[in-house]
Amino acid sequence: TDVAHASNKIPIKVVIFDCRLDNEDATDKVIDIQGLDYSAFLKTVTKEFSTSSEETFVLSTTDRKEVNEDRFKELKDGNTLHLLQSIDQALSVSTKEHILFLPHYDTLVKSGMYEYYASEGQKSLPYAFAELIDNALSATSNNVGVRTIDIRLMFDETQGRPAVVVLDNGSGMTSKQLNNWAVYRLSKFTRESSEFESDHTGYVRPAPVPRSLNSDISYFGVGGKQAVFYIGHTTRMITKPAGLMDVHELLLSKDEFEKKEKNKEDIYKGFILNRKPGDSSHITNEDERFLHSLISEEVRHDHFTAVVVTGVQPEHIAFLRADFHLWTRELAHVYHYYVHGIHGNDMRSSKRNVDHMTNIDIQISLLEKLKIPRTVNLREIDKDMQTLYINSSVDAFEFKAQVGEDGYVEGIIRYHPFLYDRETYPEDPYAIPTLSGEDEEDCVIINQEGRGKKPIFECFWNGRLIPYTTVAEFDWCACHKKSGPVPAECFRRISGVLFTNDKFQVSTNKLTFMDLELQLKSKETIFTRVVNGQEQRVKIHKEFIQWLKDCHGKWDKQIMFSGFNGIMTRTDV
Amino acid sequence: TDVAHASNKIPIKVVIFDCRLDNEDATDKVIDIQGLDYSAFLKTVTKEFSTSSEETFVLSTTDRKEVNEDRFKELKDGNTLHLLQSIDQALSVSTKEHILFLPHYDTLVKSGMYEYYASEGQKSLPYAFAELIDNALSATSNNVGVRTIDIRLMFDETQGRPAVVVLDNGSGMTSKQLNNWAVYRLSKFTRESSEFESDHTGYVRPAPVPRSLNSDISYFGVGGKQAVFYIGHTTRMITKPAGLMDVHELLLSKDEFEKKEKNKEDIYKGFILNRKPGDSSHITNEDERFLHSLISEEVRHDHFTAVVVTGVQPEHIAFLRADFHLWTRELAHVYHYYVHGIHGNDMRSSKRNVDHMTNIDIQISLLEKLKIPRTVNLREIDKDMQTLYINSSVDAFEFKAQVGEDGYVEGIIRYHPFLYDRETYPEDPYAIPTLSGEDEEDCVIINQEGRGKKPIFECFWNGRLIPYTTVAEFDWCACHKKSGPVPAECFRRISGVLFTNDKFQVSTNKLTFMDLELQLKSKETIFTRVVNGQEQRVKIHKEFIQWLKDCHGKWDKQIMFSGFNGIMTRTDV
Ligand SMILES: Nc1ncnc2c1ncn2[C@@H]1O[C@H](COP(=O)(O)OP(=O)(O)OP(=O)(O)O)[C@@H](O)[C@H]1O
Ligand SMILES: Nc1ncnc2c1ncn2[C@@H]1O[C@H](COP(=O)(O)OP(=O)(O)OP(=O)(O)O)[C@@H](O)[C@H]1O
Ligand SMILES: [Mg+2]
Ligand SMILES: [Mg+2]
């Protein structure tokens, strides 16, 4: 006889519902078919449902396929069957079929696809790095000394396959926290009330700080995963929490997921390796041999996290190499106020390097074969747009906005004067000329109109730039017909920054705000001018126009050719 | 004695690794602590690891917390412990701690958040409906007769709480397919090679059809879930596959997920109800009483799917009510060519309603208390932009583009002539005036310049509009200095449409293309003019300029005020 389900000893339980017509209750029985052949199975069913010997019945799957001898062999644990009088009989009772609907592993592996690519034609890779820097900023926020975030592009083939490593000297993670890192969409908010109780004891929002530079930029429980799988296809998280002895390591990889699916193993099961700091004996793959030296550094640090991404996409490698100055500058823009402090990179300030020094070191190195490593600290970059705005401005107008109960925004408007023969409103030196060919395509106009029609404000959320959202203007700082005595061109000499707290929603990839402009333009929003840190009880529109007028009078130096007297030839030279 | 783990009989297995210093292999043992108290547990450990009686040892969690009597009681099935000589001893061997990292249920519930909101200020709700229409188009693609897609807004409070119902007479789903519907990120591509073998037997790409109207618009395995959880918080999928007897029903709800999490039940376990068509005895909730009549309709249809969304967000209800004409028009735009056929809604055509009739009925009804139901068939809408473009144009230039091996694009450029005193290039009658206040804010300029600086092309993917991507122009149809004899304003009298097949990537919410413009502008792209369905071997730039010149000569009717002869007063009236 053919014993179908005998290959292993794990029970194979199928659920059978009695749906024969005379039946009024959905009685269901669980039968373990492990070790049974077809006729033994039928006998068991006959017995369990006490079908009489003259009665005919049929067993079917829930899509009405009769369970004959062949189909019987294909039954799996958890399958639901219907016991019927005939195969086309209507269901006398309704039945409950238990199902599992685990998200496919592409949930993790492709999570970043849309969000990063959606911005057609824009180089969004720096913003994937930003997600990893966000996490490192959060993790180092309670550091006593320097907060070090070290991005290393290991592109030296003699040391293994290309890898991107992001290292920080932050709090590190316990093995439970490392486990939670891998849980998609588990955020600090959902963590508290969940089964993951031994991890965090509930999220406490940080107290308000100037410019909302609170380092609290872990939000949705997706950023790190989106980022690493956008950068490459395998990630090794290596971490050690402060004060504890052991290093915890977790490997997530697309290949592993595929293998597990093929072998019908549980997709979301894995393991954390707990080990001694400095022990790299588990690294046996030649492709990762650079890890031995990285791991040997562990013994020098009490707490740290290293994100090691391998299987880096070739086009990313090309871009990271070729456009090093571009993407590092973009990161300097995103973290400008974290790196330079609340006043930003004011290179003319006498207080420079004293008051305004922050303890955040974000460092990027590109390591290539036979080349001197290229290294930059974001603090050294002085071509990012915020640095240009700050250093070309001569005066600032500060304000606050409150939206609802606890939506806070700080704002600065800066004045870039006209000097002698030109506007000083800075142009982006690396701006890509717009492709959309106008008729004037042969005639490049540089900075003729100050800001021109560009939006005034760049927007920062919890202190970091949200790169794809700008705010054009507010009613009180826009150029109206009735703007009075101030020339229209002065309105094109201002740039601005907004700093919001996290009561304003951003998209999960932190590329855009949801509805910042809409909220700020609501009638309920209260704007207040701030002078030397003091809020002023004054009409902001009037104040602003007065300030702008003053700026114009004080700073704009226009050469006026007031009359033409004919051409003179200097004979004295 | 205190028997800690006796409350149930399910085994509680903990894994203990022997990490004592003299140890060189990571021996691990699994111990079932079910029913054991602390001292019995210690005894078992002593025995299993044959620790000698004079030896001291300590058991710790992997975050180095000693397992004392209290902690012992908190141990859970699957926990990993270390057997150490002392609590601060370094790990002699590395240990493998098994973990589970199931995605949080917000993966489903909040999947749509970013994608829909990201488009700040835009009303993106119609595009959530579009995801459900996409699914219905796919499902009805093999229908023999009429393909009916019925969207019903059940806003009559006397019938229950507000609900959105999308009904189609498509293929329906077997219970296995319904199960797969709920699996996030399981797409038709990943389905084939996966454990879900009994479902599809592998995806076959449809053969090319004109305008890529292939109804094959299910792609990522996320659309339906994103859409329903963006619209409301609970969804009941009700479906019946053709030829089979039973209806299958699956309920997914945010509340259920929360409850399961609270009770520490498996998040992704649920059940499908299998039942007789027309049987609504399981609907006991007053909020859903409208379902009784919906379910009673079932007996009239052999195959169908109904998506019933409840817990509809109040702001959605307000918008759907107030802006009915707006969002139905937007849907008419998205599905213009599905509804009207490959030539679109040409209201002047003599062949109208004969040749070009499609069998796709997309119908929307708004049902409110004490009001006559408002119903519209998308085919009746004639204010959508494609209808306006088609009917204001006098001539068309057709072309094809091929990108790589199998990227196909069809294109049409239409000419909207100048007639007597005005441009006929259509304005969007419902366009929201741009907020960004220019200086000219008091002066609204309507259609003075034809298309102006707007992009030429709207873009359709597999026949349906991708609403947030446009393509400005191509080199060969752009206005250059050397465009020769054609006046520049003629270039502003053209509108265009691109139809791509699915070889061009779109974002998971189908709001944007990834890099359509970039790909089309690559040097490898070959453009070919098409005349009467025949590809022409000619230089497209020359052809286009000639066509444009012809259009100008033939269609533009300009009134010229050629000379001023003084004012005349008519005395004869
Ligand atoms: N470098 C790190 N150091 C310590 N903990 C980290 C680090 N990176 C990630 N984590 C932990 O892992 C969690 C998940 O990170 P991930 O970036 O995926 O999501 P998130 O930061 O919570 O939310 P977001 O989607 O906003 O990034 C974090 O909340 C944090 O607890
Ligand atoms: N109305 C329907 N009739 C029949 N089958 C359906 C219907 N709606 C969904 N399905 C099935 O459920 C699956 C999942 O639908 P869902 O919209 O979530 O993802 P998808 O359509 O596969 O991909 P996309 O992300 O592009 O929408 C579909 O592939 C299809 O097999
Ligand atoms: Mg993060
Ligand atoms: Mg879909």
C-alpha cells in the first residue's frame, strides 16, 4: 500500500467541515493524516463523522476539487476540506478556512524602490545615506563626548567586493533591539504597546530645543531597511550596546530570502550571532575580507553600530566615485544645522569655532585601490546652499509660527543685497541647467533677478532638511501691489529657512512634507516676529515691510547712471 | 513550591548555549521548561550540561541579564540563554540566537500613507479608487460580454455606516487566490515561483495591442491593500470564481490587527468564510446592514468580486460628496482609452458608437439618504482633458518609439488651431489657480498662448493614465531657433499623448513613471512616424515640421487688423 504522508513525523492536520445538506451546524474536526494512506484516511473520516455505510459522500477542497487519491497526497498541514453529499451541492453551512497572509519578502527588499526612484532624474542616493545618518544621530544623541558618524566606501577590490559601511559610536543595540531593527514598520510609537515590551519602555518625546535639533529622527520603522536595500542586496548589522560584553550581528540578504522561499522555510526567521568583540572567525567569505580589520577595531569601543552593505549596485558605485563632491555636499546641506549648530556655518562670525561648535562629526571616506583615500568632514564643506545663503546675507528677520496645539515652526528670512553691479542672492554652483528647452535656450541668464520666481523657504524637520519640499512664501512676506514703499526687486533678494518640529508629517523616506504649506497657510496659524530671542507683539506684515525697507536703504548699493554726457577719451593713460 | 510555567500545556522551549570559558564548541541544548519551577530548571541545566557540583555557573539572557527566579518566570518559548562562569565573562564561543522579524501590521494598514499624501495639496483619493478599478479591469479582461465595474458610495445612514463598494463581474477569486490577495508585495511575477503554486501557473505577458490597452494593470501586489486602507479602516472582500459554487469572503481590519497584537496572537493569521451565494446570516453588525441587499444580489451572478470598504475617513466622505463631478472626471481621464477605445472620445466622428464602442462600463453612484441617487458612467463624461484635447484638435501626427529590446511607445501629437480671435488649445475648466502669488496676481491670463510652457505629453501606461508624470517634449518636436519656416506660436498649439507598454517602470501607486523621459531621450531611442498604421522610413524631425507647417497653413485662421483708418460712427442704427 501507498503510505503517502510518512516521510516525516511532523503532524499534518487537516480541518474537515461537515457540509452535508441535512447538517445545520458547521461541525469541524481536525484529522492528523500523518502516516495515513488514502483508504485509512477515508475510514477515519467515516468514523469521525459517523457517516452511515449506505451513504455516499465526497471530500473536496474549498475550491471544489474532489480529494481523490492523488490530491490526498498533496494535502498540507492546515488545509481545509469540505465533506459534501455531492461535489456540486450548495454549502448548507458556512465554513471558516484558516489562512496565513505573511507579507512577501519584497516588502523589505523592494521597500525603497518607489520612494527613491519616484523622483525621476534626481540623484536620490544621498538621501538613502541620510536615513543611515538619521539613525546614527538618534543613536548618538545621549553621547557624552564627540558623536562620530563614519561613512566608508570600501571600493578597494583587493580587500573584497565593494561595500558601504556606516559606523557610529552611539548607544548600540541589545540583541532584542537588533531583532526589532529588522521588523518592518515597527516604529518607536508602535514599539511601546506591543509584544516587544522588554525593549523600550514607551517613547518619550524630547523637550523642545532651538531649531528642533533634537536628533529624534527615527520615525516610521522603515528608513534603515529602505536605505540598505536601495544601496545593495545584503546587509550586516554589527552592534554593541554600552556597558555590555557582547557584540550582536544580524545578516539580512536578498539571496537568503530567496533561498528560504525556495526551501519553503519561514521567511522571517533568522538568527543573531552573539560573540566576543574583535572575533571575526565567522567571516569566511573572501568577498568580505575587509571585515576582519573592521571587526578588529571593535575592541577599542565600548558601544557602536556598524551597518555594512554589500552587493552594492554598480551604478551606485559609479555615481559615488564620480560625483563625490556633489553628494557629500548634498549631505552637508541636509545636516547643515546639526553639523554647524543653530546659527549655521557663518564663516564671518567672530564667535566661530567657540560658541557654535557642535560635537557631531560626520565623516566620509572613499577608499580605492592604489589611491590616497579621499576624506571629508561635512563641517568642512562650504559650498552647500545653506552656507552660501548665510554668508552672502547681510541681515536676518526671525519669526515663529504656531499651528494648532503643538506644531512649532521657527523661521529666518535673510537679505542678500544688490551690490554695485549685481545681485548677491547665491546661485547653486552645481545646478543642473533645466532640460526643458525654452526658446531662450542659447541664452543663459545668471542671477539677474536675485531669487527670481523660486520659492523662498527651504524646510527642515527636526533639524534635518526635507529636500523635495519648499515653501514659496507667506502672505505677509509676498510682494503685493500694495507693498508700499519697498521696490519689488527687494522681495527677490530674500532667502528663507523653516525649522519645524515633528508635529508636521513627512513621507516615510523623508523626501517630502505632507502638507506643511497648507497647514502654515491656514487662517489659524499665528506668526510672531522674534528679535534677540524675544517674541514681539506686533503685526508681522508691517514689521517685515519695515525691515525690508531698512535693508534696502542700508545695504543695497546701486550704481546709477544718471545721465549720458557723451563719450570721453582719456588721454592721460 | 512556585510552579511558574504551568498555566498551559504548550511546550516552552528555551535554547541554552554553553559559553563557559573552557568550552570550545558552541554546544546548545533545548530544554522544555513547561511545568518546571526555578530549582527544577537549575537541576535540569546542571544535569544536561554535566556541570560538576563544586562549579559555580550563571545563566543569562543574551543581553547579559542573570536569569534569577523572577526572570525565569518571564521566559518565553524560543528564548536563548547563555550558560556562563560569571556574568561578565567574555563569550568563549559565538552563539546563534533564533529570531523572528515579521513585518508590523502597519505594513498593510499604512502602506498607502506616503504614496498618496506625498503629493502635497493634490486630491489623490481618485487614484486610490483607480487601484481598485485596475484590479477590476484585470479581472474582467477575459469576460465575454460587458465588463461591468460598479462603484457605489453607500452614504445613506439609514442603511448603515458609510461604505465604499467596488463591484465587478470579473473572474472572481478562489479561496487560495483570495488568500494571496492579502499577501503584501506578492505580485503576479513572484507568485509563480513561490510556494503558492496551486494558484497561478506562471505569468504570461499579454501580446502587444494598440495603445497597450491590455488590461494587465496588476503589478506590484500592493495596490488593492494600499487603496482600501487609504480609503477606510476595514475591508471585506467578497468573491466568487466562475463555475464554482461557493462565495469566499475575507475581512481585514485595523481593529482586528490591534486586537491580535494585544492578545499576542499571530498577526497574519485570519480566516476566509466559505458560504452559499446570497447567505448573509453572518452579517449581524447593524453598521453593515446594507450588506444584506448587496449579498442578496449574488445569486444573479456566476462570478464577481465586491470590495467593501467601511470606516471611511470623514474627510474622504466630505470630498466624495462635494466634489463628485471633479473626481469622477479625473477617473474618466485615467481610463479614457479603456472606456472610449483606441481613438478616444471623438464626439465629431461619424463612426461614433459603432466601431469604437468598448464593452467596459465603469459606473459610479452616490447614494444618500432622501436623495435621488447620483449616477454617472465614465463614458458619458465629456469634460475630461483627453476629451477636450481630442475634440478641439483638427489634425494628428502619429509616431512610435522603441527603447531597447521591448520598450514600446505609441504617440499622438494633436494640433489645436488659432481661430479668428483666439487659441483653441483647451484650458482645464477646473484648474486650480496656482497659489504661488506672482506680482500679476490680479490679472488672470486665460489661454493667451496656447499650451504656453506646459509639457506637451500626458502619459499612459498599459493604457491607463499615470497622472503625475508628463513629458515636456522631444528634440524633434521642440521649437528651436532653426525650426525654419514655422512660426514659434505653432509649437504652442500642440498637445500630445504617449502610450507605453509595461517595460517602462512606474511607482507602486502608479502615480509616476520612474524614468520615462530619461529613457525616451536616450540616444538609442528610435522614433518613427506612423501614417494610417504604417511606419514611415523618414526623418521624423523633417516630417513633423512639414506637418506643423501644413497645419498652420490649413487650419489657423487669423484676423489681421492690417491698418487703422480712423473711427467711423454708424448713423444707420
Ligand atoms: N545606528 C543605530 N544605532 C542604534 N540603533 C539603531 C541604529 N539604526 C537603527 N537603529 C534602531 O533600529 C530601529 C529601526 O531603524 P529604521 O531606520 O529602520 O527605522 P526608524 O529609524 O525607527 O524609523 P524611520 O523610518 O524614520 O527611519 C530604530 O528605531 C533604532 O531603534
Ligand atoms: N477585483 C478583483 N477580481 C479578481 N482578483 C482580484 C481583484 N482584485 C484583486 N485581485 C487579485 O488580488 C491580487 C492583489 O491585488 P492588489 O491590487 O493588492 O495587487 P496587484 O493588483 O497584484 O498589484 P498592484 O500593486 O499593481 O495593484 C491581484 O493580483 C489579483 O490576483
Ligand atoms: Mg531610521
Ligand atoms: Mg492592483
